[in-house]
Amino acid sequence: MTDHAVHPPAVATVAKSDESDGMSYLETLPSRIVTLYIPLFIIVVILLFPFYWMALTSIKPDEQLIDMDSFNPFWVVKPTFKHISKLLFETSYPRWLWNTMYVAAAATFLSITASVLAAYAIVRLRFKGAQAVGALIFMAYLVPPSILFIPLASVIHAYGLFDSPMSLILVYPTLLIPFSTWLLMGYFKTIPFELEECALIDGASRWQILTKIILPLAVPGLISAFIFSFTLCWNEFIYALTFLSSTQNKTVPVAIVNEFVDGDIYKWGSLMAGALVGSLPLVILYAFFVEHYVSAMTGAVKE
Amino acid sequence: MASVKIQDVRKSFGGFEVLHGVTVPIEDGEFVVLVGPSGCGKSTLLRMLAGLENITSGTISIGERVVNDVQPKERDIAMVFQNYALYPHMTVAQNMGFSLKLRKENSAEIDKLVNRAADILGLRNLLDRYPRQLSGGQRQRVAMGRAIVRDPQVFLFDEPLSNLDAKLRVAMRTEIKELHQRLKTTTVYVTHDQIEAMTMADKIVVMHDGIVEQMGAPLELYDHPDNRFVAGFIGSPAMNFLEGSLVGGETPYVETANGSKLPLAASRTGLDGKPVVYGIRPEHLEFADDGVEAEVIVVEPTGSETQIVARIGKQDLIAVIRDRRAVKPGDRVKLRPVAKAAHVFDKETGKRLIN
């Protein structure tokens, strides 16, 4: 026994120092620059350039917008807040922002509630055809909106919901529920079965198990489902374009395209200002929840 | 506290029967261990007792009440799971108080009961921690604390020690046994480890392939195994088995294929020439000049005793001796089984013939 106790640590130390010798050539600065910092820099530039362009355009005075010969297109001299103030005070932009937020929040709430119940039932209640139902829900996700928007438009018309935010609140879940359900199913599966059995013996009902055990443990999953759904609603274009017609009722993505593009005249300053202001709420949302979002995609419940 | 009656219980998954009519009476306050190799149905039986699996046929009663169709929470039981199943988002105190909270006890009462259980298990200064901040042994104790606060009629343990390291396992074994002696709550404990079964149980139920092979007090099973399976399963190192045929008369013995004569204390008439399996425990093999010749293969000293693997003919035997004898691999020694400790099993059915 004593022999066993002494030898393995010795072996382990040898292996460890070996390994660090073998890998240490990767630790030098030049190689780190080539393998890590340059690729990272390229990715960051590619990802952030549209943001930069958007921000830049929204504060450029009109004469600098198109004249690329006399002005450097990648910089701005004498920036102006004219476009932004025009956007906020001379158009219905605040109203559009409110519409977008209201529709996104309502559709997301509806979808997550339905998805939680669906995902829990599929994963944990042993009923015939649970697998098939799961597969069918996923199939629903594969049907693209560009095929559905015409038939859905006639449905919306038949129910008299045309040009009302309600049309979007009821249609968006067709996109959101399938994805959220799958995401939550994956998350619920990582929660050990014994926890529920233990709660069952402790005297909890199904509803109590869901609300007191499963949901608190699935918070990261819920947050990522929420962010995903909210973003999708926020950016959605084709349904919003089809179902809404009056300026007052539009959502941001549709409104800025409709109101700031006049025939072939693009009001680039206002357009970009609208896009920039419209993307800020999402940026803030992501910044708050990024950790949960990542852990839901990678992690499981740890005891 | 209550007695438990498991009466001719069967369980099928789909068309496949995993428990073939199991009957186990459990006395009030008894510590019963269900033991057997994996897949023998012991965990299924426990889960049926807990109400987590349906009973295909037969009855289970707790106290005087048949509980076949009673919900787990109405059965007045508490269960400790193999992976502890502590709620990760609750503190130790909340974990232990969860069942009381569901029962709508007032918070002063919950505090009192949780503190009492924490005192019993030495968890008093861990009450505000979360499960992830605890060591394996502490989690194990919290899982037991959660069972204790409910003051149930029956404790159920499902392999509670298998996730712990060897040293801690021995310590927790003692702790659980001590706890039982103190609380005297009827306990059903499932394990695949026969040492746990031997050390803890008032009564061991040995299960194999969905049936009960034998039940009884630990030493009764050790000394008088009903069949070859129980004989081989209980005891470590395991009993040695040698095939041969029975020879009766004044000094009965079992003769192996290579002519070795293995002594017996007594025989029964009508068994002469019957093919049998001769069973002898490692500690019942002695060095003696009139023994069977064997070659030493491996010598394993553990300090308090020495295990010797020796070969007779083509078969390896393990002998355990307590004196420090200078034997080394390759030595030829003479081993004699203690005749009155020998077991004889029917070669075909595995049933005990003589012992």
C-alpha cells in the first residue's frame, strides 16, 4: 500500500513537467501574435466595421455623406447630431421603438411560457409520441417565413388583425416556440432526474417541481431563450412589412426603410441614425446577460 | 416507524420481467440490506417501495396500509439517492427544510427540526452553504439530514456510499449504522457491496436475476449459504469452489478430477458418486502435512493477514493465513480444508447439499 501511495505522484510530476516543456514553445510572444492576436484583430475589425460605419454615417453632415473625393469616407469632420435629433423629434421614431419593444416583449413572453411547458412535457412526462412531437416541433422551425407570409397574411386578415400589433404578437411565436422549445429541452435534459424524484418524495406536485426545482435551475437556459426570441422579434422584417401598414403602428426595421427611403433617394443620415438607436437596446441586453447566454449554450447543471 | 411487507412482487418493463415474485418481510425498526450484482432488481424493488415505479403485481405494505396505489409523498418515507440529489440552488438548510415547507409547517418549526437534524449529523455550521461548496461526505450527510427531518416511517437508501472514496465510505458506514441505532427507524438499504451489507445489516436479502436467493442475518448467510451464488457472493476474498464427486462412508470426502481428496465432516446417504462443487472459505484452508499439494502462485501480505493464491491441479485457490509464514511464489505447500467448515453444493442446481 505504501508503495502505491508514494509512486503515482512522482510519476505524475514527471509527466507534468514533460508536458509543459513540450508545449511551452507556443507561449512565446511572436507565435502568440500570429496564432491569437492577429486572427482576433481581423475578426473584431470585420464584426465591428458595420457598427462603426453606422455610427459614422449618422453623425456626418449631409455634404460629407456622398462626397467621397473631398472628404475621407472613414472619418468625419465637424460631426453633427442633426440626423439623430431629427429622428427623435420630427418623426414617430419613439413610437416605432415602443411598438417594437412592446411586440417583442409580448411575443417573447408568450413563446417562452409555451416553450417551457412544451419542453418539460416532452422531456420529463413519459407519454406516447413525445419523441415524435419533439421532432414535429423542430420541423415547424424549418419552414421559412418567406413561404408562410402570404398564407398567414390571409389568416391575419380573416381575424381582422391587419395593421395591429396583435398580428405580430400572435405570428412571431410560430418562429420562436420551435427554437425555444428545443433549446429548453436540451437544458432540461441536463437537470438530473433524481432531483425531481427526490422532490416527488419530499411531497412536491408536478407544478411545484416545475416552478421550485426545474425553473430556478434552468435560469441560464431561460435567459438565452429570452434573448434569442427577443432579438428575432426585434429584427423581424418580412411579417412586419406585410401585416402593418399605417406609419403609427410600424416597427423600427420596417419604419426606417419605409420612411427614410423616398423612391431612389436614401436619407442615409437618418437611416443610419435609426438603425443605430434601434440596435442599442439589444446591445445593452446582450451586455447584461452574456455570461448566462454562454453558460446555457455550453454548460449543464452542476450540483 | 413501521414494518414493511413486500409480498410476491413482480415488475415488468414492457414484456420483460425483471422481478419474478419477491417476498421480503421487514420488521419494525429493522435494518435490511438488499444486496446483489448490478441488474439483479434491487434498485427497482427499492424504487417500487418508494413509489417511483409501478408495481406490476403483488403488494407492498407499509405498516398496515397497502401502498401500491399511494403517491410517494403519501407513503411517509424518505429516500437517500446515490448522487445525493441535493437541490443545487438551495442552501443546506433550505434543502433539509424543503419537504417541511411543502407540508406548510411554520418557519419556527422548520428551523427547529432542521437544527435538530443538523446537530445529529454535525452540519450546524454548514447550514448556509450551497451543495457545490460541500465535500462528498458532507453532501452525503445533508442527504441524510433531509431524510431525518421528515421523521419518516421508513428510510430508503439507494447505494448512498458508492460515490465516496474508500476511506470515507468506511467512516460513513459506521455513521449510518450508528444513526440507525439511535433513531431505530426501519431502514431499507440497497448496495452491491457485500461488505457494506455484512457490516450494517440486521438482515441481508441477497438478490440475483430478479429473485431472492436467500435472506437472513449476516453471519447466518456467511456460515450457511443456501446455494452456490450466495456462498460466492458473500465473503471477501470469495469462497473457493472445486468440482468433484462425492464419496461417502466413515470419512466422507469429495474427490476432484486430479485425485485430490477434500475432507468432509459428514455426508448424507444416497449422494455417493454425485457430481458436486466443494466450497471452502479462504480462512478455512490450513497448512498441514496431510493436506492437498498445491503450488504457490502469488503471496499478498496485507499486514494483519496474508492472502496466498495457490494452484491445485488447474484451479487457483485463495488461502488466508494470519501467521507470518515464509512462503514465496513457486513453493510447493500442503493445504488442508477444515472439514467441518466445508460446503457441498449440487453441481447442477447449485443448491446446498451438505454443510
